[in-house]
Amino acid sequence: MSLIVQKFGGSSVADEDKMRHVAQRIVETRRAGHQVVAVVSAMGKTTNNLLNMARDLAKDPSRRELDMLLACGERISMSLLSMAIQELGEDCISLTGPQSGIRTTDNHFNARITDVKAGRVERELERGRIVVVAGYQGMNSRGEVTTLGRGGSDTTAVAVAAGVNADRCEIYSDVDGVYTADPRIVETARPMPEISYVEMTELAHHGASVLNPRAVEYAWRRDVEVRARCTFNDAPGTIIHEREAGDEAKVLGVACHKELIWVSLRGKDRVAGLGDKVLKAIEKNDIFVDDTGDDGERRDMLIATEDIANLDIFADGLRDQFDDRISVSTDLGSVSAVGLHTGEDPDILRKAEAALERAGVGVRISFTREHSLTCLVEAAQVGDAMRALHAVFLEDAKQAREVA
Ligand code: ADP
Ligand code: ASP
Ligand code: MG
């Protein structure tokens, strides 16, 4: 008998029929002789709808109250899913994040999991029950409910899998695993059978929303092998694990942020005097910042907007605090080519910039990290930029292989 953690995202439980289908899938796993912990997200667009209601009622809603509100989305799903499983004749119990022993940092809205006290979940499993855990939430040291940042149910699944020492951790969504690009944007994208933790972390940080970057980092740290699969078919999906790396720089996927904030500092005095203060002001809410670091003359920071409770207030707050000594731009998106050592190879950057130019996409600025390169473009051109990068790095190679 194996112990399997299965996570089902919002699109997998978007309506009652889908909820029944998920219940059936979980029950089949149980009846094949396995113990199952199911982690579930809020139904469909629930989290966005709740956030919009909060923003209609309050200009800058308190983060504590936002967490009280947003945690409810997953709680609706957990109880409905548990009922649907019980209806199929299996013993099942739903538990909130705090009941499941998920402990987090104090930060509301973007908390991180610090520990999973899995005793309660384990006891329920020993009683022969299927356990349904509400994703995306936990409890901080003050006993307050916290949420884990957008897409955070993936992290719940990985942390619970590590906490109960599961044999398998499967993350189900509406796609057949991790593709070479978001298949909704690039029609020719194809699923990958496997990917390493380091590459997946990079891809997720650059916007491949199929897996949450913190979830991948957690899995990497705790050596949890993750399989990304589709709820609606039996395709094998993608295994995310440790794997041997070659030395050759090679793009394996492209990703984008449709919207981000670009903060830039120019000139020796500003970079030296302000750089770390700006970074601190951004990071104080545990927001992920892609920071180019200080090269003496310039420093740039990219911030994914989904991490921010209120975009305008955040951007204005930075502008007020640092006035015209920094520039804060909000109308941009990014495209990134990801693969081991790609950022260290100037030919790859040149090839990317040339492909974007041919596609009529203007590049505002480019950045490299060890395993990625990123170009900032107008938000409206992100789709064209993705297709251009995918074509140049991932389609020619495929065609070449097919011809060979
Ligand atoms: P869930 O609601 O199940 O958590 P998400 O919407 O967070 O699902 O993630 C699945 C979506 O991720 C897909 O529908 C797809 O549009 C998007 N996506 C972005 N990049 C990729 C990629 N590289 N591979 C697969 N899907 C991707
Ligand atoms: N419901 C949350 C969100 O929409 C968490 C998740 O789905 O993982 O971001
Ligand atoms: Mg998700």
C-alpha cells in the first residue's frame, strides 16, 4: 500500500460535475489499495471573485481580513469534495490548513510554510479515511489564518507530501503536465516527460503557472518527486525530480509574465545609496523580486504582480517613498527562455533578441541569470514574443530532429 498525495487545482473542481469526477478519481486510487490525501484549491475563479469583492469594499483591504476571506475558497472546495467522496461510499474527512498542522511565517497574503505537524492527518489515514486538505492556507505563530500567495495550493501539496512521507505527490490541473510553453499561448508547445528541479524552479519563477515556484523549491529542498498530470485524462504527465545535467546551454522552455512591475535605479550614487533600501521595501511583504544586483551603475528589479495585494497602491507607495530617484513601470510584461546555462551564453541572448526583432516586438531591456534570459516587452506583445522565442529555440530543433 502506498501513500499518495493528489492535488486538484481550481479548474479541476470548477463545477459540480468536475468535483464529482475528481471524487471518482480519488476513490479509484483508494480502491486500488492506496492511502490518499487530496489537497484541493478554490473552485474555478473563486479566489479572484473574492479578491474583487474585497477591493470593491475597501481601497486597501487589511491583509489579515483578506486571508480570512480567501481561505474560505478552499474550505468550500474541501467540504464539497469530501461530501462527494462520501457519496461514493468511502470514509472521508476534510481538514482546513490549520487543522492539518500547516504552520507558516507571520506574513499575511504571502506566508511561507515553515513546518507541517502531520499528526492529525496521519491519525485520520490510520482510521482508513481519505483526507481532504484545504490548500493555500495555514496558521502563523499568533494562531492567525494565513494564505500562501497565488497558486499556493501546490505548496500545500508538496509540504503535506513531505510531512506525511508520501510515496507519491501528484499535482493535477487542466493540462497534460509541463509544456515547452503555455499551450494557451503557443499552440505548438508540447509536454515534457521530465524536468529537473532547477529548471522547473526557473521556469515557474518566470511565469509558467502550471506549478508554483515555491512548491518546486520546497520539493527540491525536501527531495519530493512531483508528477504534474491532467485531471481529465490518463496521460503520464511530467516528472519533476533531480536529474543529471549536461554542460551544454540549451533552451528547454519559454515562459512569460503578462504583467509585471519594473523598478530601476540608474547612476552610481542612487544604486549605492538606495538599492538595498528599495529591495527591502519590496521584500518586506515576502514578495518575490528578481533582482539584477548592483553592477555599480544600474540595478533593476522585476516583480510579478500576482504577489501584490493592490498593484496601484503598491506602485504609488514605492514612488512616494523614493520619488524620482527610482523609476517604477507597470505597463510591461516579460518573456524568458529557460534552460541550464542559457543565461551564460551570449549567442542565445543574441538569437532571442534577433527573433523578437523579426517578429516586430520591441525589447525594452534584457536580463540574464545563470539558467535563463528575460526580455521586457510591452504587455500587449507578450503573446507574439512567446511564439517567436518558442519558434526559434524549440521548433527548429524539433524539426531538425524529425528530419534526421
Ligand atoms: P490549477 O488551477 O490547477 O492550479 P493553473 O491554472 O494554476 O492550474 O495551471 C495550469 C495552467 O498553467 C494551464 O492551463 C496553462 O495555461 C498554464 N501554463 C503556463 N505555463 C505552462 C507550461 N509551461 N506548461 C503547462 N501549462 C502552463
Ligand atoms: N486559490 C488560490 C489561487 O487562486 C490558490 C491556488 O489555487 O493554488 O491562487
Ligand atoms: Mg495553480
